[in-house]
Amino acid sequence: MSDRLIRTTESGAVRGRAVSVGADVALAWLGVPYAAEAAGPLRFALPRPHGGWFGVRDATRFAPDVLQPLDPSVTLQPSREGSLVVNVWAPVTPGPHPVLVWFHGGAYRAGSGRLYDGREYAARRGVVVVTVNSRLGPLGYADFAGLFHDDRFAVNAGYLDQRSALAWVQRNVAVFGGDPARVTVAGESAGAVTVNLLLRDPATRGLLSGAVVQSGGVNQLSTRENSVDLAGEYARALGVTAATRDRLWSLPASAFVRSLHTLERVRARRLNSRPTLDGTVLPGSVPELLARPAAPVPLLAGANRDEYALFVKLPDRVFPRTDRPLLARVLTGHAGEVRAREVLAAYPDEPDGLVALGTDLFFHAANDALLAAHPAGAFRYRFDWGTRFFDLGAAHGMELLFLWPRPMGLSSGVIRGGQGTARAQLADAMQGAWAQFIHTGRPGTAWTPWTPDHPAFTRLDLDGLTITDAGERERLARWSGLLPAMP
């Protein structure tokens, strides 16, 4: 076994470790660099190849997370600026095995690949799992290039990190037993937005053979104008002007974390870190992005029944609450007063109506646009299992408790109510469907492909996986042509 734990990547050899999954075993290599550390003179640079190392690098422990506004005393994990690494889990059996590349959520401000443990997919589903860390917050997405008209600052650096990681997988995954010809990219929330972008990026053509989009749409991007305004807010919070912008390389990394906290107090209801529709790395608008041909690969996309409950029902100190007037302004600004009034009339003016409105506005409508424009086989799901905690129901992120055995470092079996229950059976069915999609491009023989003329989806709940199109035609007609951007 010890010889099998050393694999040689393009930058050097790494030693992993065996990890147990009950009576089964998987192999893991943690904290493997896919690019040079994006710190110091490379703080705002395009991702660069790693210079390599001598000897065998220890890859038995997670690397520090990239810099983010989370307290290490809570996460029990240190962070370090520009720690661009992947984590790899692989079956012990010889490959080539299909590959899952996972991009985590966290609103492009927080999160880590280490929070998604791939050992069970590797040991029991025959999949090589790769999770990715990339630059976040102002270091990944502040548009200082547009603000200062200075091309020393990379635009969309965090997304370019992710694209670099996918290219690294193509070049290196075979040494871990993976098949570079069978690479499925997947993500949730911000990670799902990344998958949307990778699907339509000419630079990634041929790097992926399937895609899974969980609760994230192309309307969760930022216009260039908004991104430049945000960069100006960051600059003011950092005490930097056009004349003193060179200080951005010498400021301590912690100053950027404080600047993000400052913006979140001022812009409490907005996404203050997200990719920019810049017209260069990405198209200049959402319609231009959707007009780009998507990679002709199988697609599995969906969202949760009560996505927006997370932003309506949790205490304001946890997630800044939204309200109906805000969503009405977003919709009216995009659709005009008459059309907006017609749409709003379908959603009662009370908390559950607000949840349904926000869920359709920012999640289901985005999925409709993605699926309708997709050139290959597409499948849709809706996750309906709900928790009574704060009456959140099937809120944003709840499906992760079933798809990942240890999501976000937690014991999902405990959260779901223990093993041997209907919850555990649903988790097994979902993990099996996702694994089958990674292996074959279809989540199961019973799943029905989605088309605008036949908008069937698979409903995921404790009573199993049920094919239905309940309410879809009416909702599709209501939201036809509407894809407002998040504020």
C-alpha cells in the first residue's frame, strides 16, 4: 500500500494516505498545489504554474484554506492568502475511473474544498473526487483593474483559478487513477455559478464531459459597472486611492478581510463578491453569456423547493434578511411595472409567498434558462425534503446534507436524524443517482430528460425519487424571458 500512496504530478511527487469508509478504504491526497501561491507579487496576478518541489511532498493533511472572513477558532482550520490547492480522493482499485471536480459554495466570499469529503464516492461509487480551493472575496473578485484602469490586476482572478484547476485535472488526474476523458464538473450555489461559466467558456472546451448545477444561476453575476463601484468601496475601506494603489500589494492580507466585513455592513443585502461580466474573461452581459454555445455534454441541474427561506426566515445576524419591496424593485427594474405586477400577483404578500418569489426569481428561472439553452441531454431535479429548524423547509444548501456524507465537516447522518431511516435511504438514492450520472451521463434509467415542451423533473423527498411536471408549465409561462440579476 505504501508505494501506491506516492504519485508524481507535473510539479513533483506527493505522498497521500489511506482513509477508511466503514469496512472499505479510499486513497486521499490533500492540499496538492495546482498553481503557484497567489500571494506577495502574485496577489492580483493571473494563476501561474507551480515551480515544483524536490523530493516527496506530504499530502496527508489539508492545506490552510484561502483567506476568508471566517474565524479559525470556529472553523478549526487556519487560512492563508493564495493557497491554491486541490484535494483528491481515489478508489484503491486500478483506474481509469470517472472524475468529479467539485466547486464549493459560499457566495465567493468563504468556503473550502476540505468541507466536502470525497472518500465515500471514491470507495463505494468508483469515482475520483477532486475538490478545489480558489481566491475569494476582494482578492478573487474586486475589479481593481476596471477601477484604476490598471492591467496589473487580473479581472475574475478567482474564476481563473478555478479554470486553472480544471486544466490541472486534465493534465494530472490520470496519475491518481482518474480518466481525463470523463470529467464531470459540479458545484452548489457559487460553485454552481462557476459550472455555468465553465460550460460556456471556450477555454474549457474539451476539459469536461458532464456538468451538475445545484442552486446557482447565471443571474448571480455582476455587471462591470457594479463591480467597479464595488472595487471603489473596497478601495475606500482599505484607505487606497488611484495615486496610492500600489499599496494594495503591501497591505496585510487581514486588511482585505476587514474590508469585506465593512462592505457587508454597508451593503448588507447584496452579493459583494462574485464574478464580473467584464467582456473579456467573461461576456459582457447575461444574454451574451447564454448566447455562447454550451459544451455539448450531459447536464444535471436543479434547485431546492424553498431556496430563499435562508434569506427570509433565519435571524438577521445569521443572514441579512430580504423583503418583498427589494425583490419587487429588482423585478420591476428588469421587466417593467406592468409585467412585474402580473408576476408579483402570483405570490402572496407573506413570508412563504416571499420565499416562493425569491426562489423562482433567483433559482428556478435561472435553471429554466440554462436547461432551455442546453444543446445536449439535460435532467432536472427539485429537492423537497424540509427541516423544521427555523421553519426553513427545503432551503438553500439542504441537499448537501444528503449528497455528501460529511458536508461542511459535519455528520450529516446526525443532522438528518440518524442512519437506517427514510432520510438515509434518500441520501443513498441521491448519491447513487449523482454517481451514475458521473459514470454514464444519466442519473438513472427512470429519470426523464427535461425539455421546454416536456418540463418533467425528478422530485427528491422521503417518499423516493418521483417524476412529475406539477406546476411547471404555469411557472415557465410566468417567468418566460425574465432573468433579473441579483442585487
